[in-house]
Amino acid sequence: MQFDLRIAIGALFTVYGVLLALYGALGDKVQYARSLGFNVNLIWGVVLLVFGLCMLLVRRRERKNS
């Protein structure tokens, strides 16, 4: 079995994305007044989560085709 970096990167970004999205969703809404009302933690948490899941999905598809 060969080491694939996409698994480690995908897992790392997925975990960080979940943590950041949860912090953004459950955090204090007052702190987002400085960012024009945008919940930056929630937005970037979702972005990281999607990227991590895409990395894991690409690895799964490639493994399935081989």
C-alpha cells in the first residue's frame, strides 16, 4: 500500500473545516460587527470542509478506478 498525501490533507482540512464552521455557527454574533456582519469563521469553515471532502472524494474515485 502506497502513502497518499490526499488522505492526510483531506482529513486535516475536513477536521479544521468542521471545527471552524461549528465555532462560527455557535460563536458570539457580536464579534462579526467588525467584518461588516459577515460570519467569516462560518464561511471559511465551510470552504475548508468542502475542500477536504473533495480531496477525499478524488482519492476514493481514483482508487475505485484502479
